[in-house]
Amino acid sequence: MEVKCKVFGHQWKIKKRSNVIQYDDMGYPLRLFICECKHCMKLEQMWIDTEECKNDVVLQWSDYIPIMLKDGKVCSEYRNELNEWIKKRMAESEE
């Protein structure tokens, strides 16, 4: 499948398909793809209309960002705390 961009002259071709979907405002599913321009080889992530599949993961957005950064990198002293927070959130979502 190709997605053409007339504005910049890119001709996008889907390189990889994810199992992640989200729904637009009208309730249609969008899938995350990695696309590559046939001309300049530029890579872009794009949300494209799709159909739901059995093993899809629905993207969930959150206002809370638990990552503690120092100079743009996750601090090693906070890594255990972050891992525990992720485990807790995953357990809560399974309930």
C-alpha cells in the first residue's frame, strides 16, 4: 500500500505494521505504521485507517508521566521505581 504526499513530493510505502491502534473522534480505528519515502528513503510514523485484528493493542493515553530524567536520560537510581510503577499499572489494567 502506498500513501502519496503531493505537498512535499514524497511517495510513502508501508515498511512495518504495528499491533497498536487508536480510535479517531468518529470511532474509526487507526493503526501505527512506519512508512518510507521511495525517493529520499525518509522514515515516518503514520496513523492510517485500518481494521481491527485479533491481537491488536489499543493505545491508552495518560496525563501522568512517571519518567524521571536527568540530562534527557532516565536516571539509573529511579529505574527500579519506574519498573515497579509500570508493574503496578499493568496489574491494575488487568483487573
